[in-house]
Amino acid sequence: MRFFIIFSIFFGINLFALDEYQVTFETTLCSGEKGFGNVDIKKIERIESAECTYEGKKLQKMLVRDGSSYKIYMLTYDQAKEVMQDIKLYNRAKLKMMQNSNAVIISK
């Protein structure tokens, strides 16, 4: 039983580290004003086309869960692509961590 607890705690700590992953990105408003944002990767709900352009390029909007509503961040296509890549890498790392776990699950 002690073996199970030790590996479960180790495995849980690793998953906890992934749960705290933040994504930082540059924002661009339709007016051209720039800024940056930082959000918990698990709260990103979707990235879709926005209704405006900047310097002739369509912007993307990223919807991030904020309680019962959403915060909207405007991104250039390149920034949106980088955020999507971060999400893919996060999901791969989480899957790999679960697959490589030495945790033993005992059920009664």
C-alpha cells in the first residue's frame, strides 16, 4: 500500500504542474492597439475568426472561460497559431505523463 501512495503522490504532483500552465500571447485590437494577455491554458474554449482586420489581415478572437461568461482576446493569425501549438504541446505532454506513469491503481 505504501508503494501505491508514494507513486500516486509523485504522479499527482506532475499532473498538478501541468494544471498550472499559463499561456502568454500578444493581443491586437481592430484599431491596431497592442497589448498582451496571460491565461490558464485549460480555460481557453475556442479560437475563431473575428469580424475585423488589421493591416489587411483578419484577426482571430480567442474565447476564454471566465466563470459563467467569456473574456475575448483579439489575436493576429500568427499569434493564434502559436497559442494553438501551445495547446497541442500541453495536451501531448499531459498524455505522455499519464502513459509513462508508474502509478499502480488498486481498487477493492
